[in-house]
Amino acid sequence: MKLLTLGRRPYAATVEAMRAFTEARGPQTPDEIWLVEHDPVYTQGLAGKPEHLLAAGDIPVVATNRGGQVTYHGPGQVVAYPLIDLRRLNIFVKEYVYRLEHAVLKVLEGQQITGHRVAGAPGIYVRLADPRSHAALTGPHRGPAAGADMFRGLGKIAALGIKVSRHCTYHGVALNVAMDLAPFDGINPCGYSGLQTVDLAKLGVSTDWSRVAQQLGERLAAQFTP
């Protein structure tokens, strides 16, 4: 397993590099995890609906081949791209996603923040009123009465979007550390109208990109090392 902290990289060029790595790799190619930070960009997944892009302004919009809807990447966000051969680990996509989320949960735990999974909505969420609470979620609040407020009381702190080609993964997970959250107002994050997005700074955690990148990289490496 190679853990590479690449720092600030353009989004489109990074995706092309991941695709090229995945196409060229063979059965003996070591897995890698890339840790990057991107300039402001909206990315639209394969299933992305244009109505979820509300107001892009001056931020570029890039169509990409990952799953999911529209999301935002920008400075102050750790983006981890695990390039993993699932056959080598003898796991399937569902288990892979579970391990991605588990790594994020453990990073948050180290900051005394309790992250939560929400059934049917990949990613990691926190209780906005009490992000340190260990109480299990009872939501999201679905149904006609909830309307657009189906994630009432929750904020999304990490988003997932993956691609699997010949049993090998790329794209990955983005964890919000300390960033300008305003661009998330220009989209329905991950296709959910009204969903709030938060970062560690907004939750009162004082840390920096490099420290969280190292923590996330180590947690992911532990999940994907045979």
C-alpha cells in the first residue's frame, strides 16, 4: 500500500491520472491512496441531474464518471482517492463503501465528533445541535410532513463518490475540515434539497488540512491493507 499526500491538485487532471493508473495496473500493482486538495469545483456524477445545480456562479462544473449527484470540492477539504484492487481483498463494493465510511467515522471519533450513517444516503452525517452525542439517529425524518427537511437536525461532513473498473476503485471520499461552505448553497448537495453541509471548524474543532489528511490516510490504509 502506497500512501501519497499530493497536496493541491487540479480536479480534472487528477481524475485523468486516476483513470490512467487504473487502466494500466495489473494484478501485482500495489494499491495506492492519494490525498489531495482541490481548487473550487463542482463535480457532477454519472446520474447527476442538472436541476440539482442551482447557481454555479464562477465555479467551474466538471462532468465526471463517478457515481452520485453533484458535489463541491474546494480548499480546506481533504479528498482521499483509494486506488484499491477489490479482488485482492476479496470484498465487494458494498463492503468497500462500508470501510470508506468507517475510516471517516474513526477520524471524527479522534476529534470527539460522532459521525453517523444514514440508510440510503451514502456519506457521513453529524447532529448539528450536539455533534458529540453518541445517541443513535432516529432519522432521517422522511415522509410528506418532512418535505425538503428530510435531514432535519443533520449536517453532512463527508461525501462519497466512487468508480469501479475491472474490480479496481478510484474516486473516493471528501471530508470537510475548514473551508468556505458558501458554495454548497449553489447546489443540492448529493441531490438532496435542503441538506446542510458542515466542516470540522464549524463544529468547533481546531485542526488543519495536513493533520486530517494524515489521519484519514492512515485510517484508510488500515482498512485496505490485506
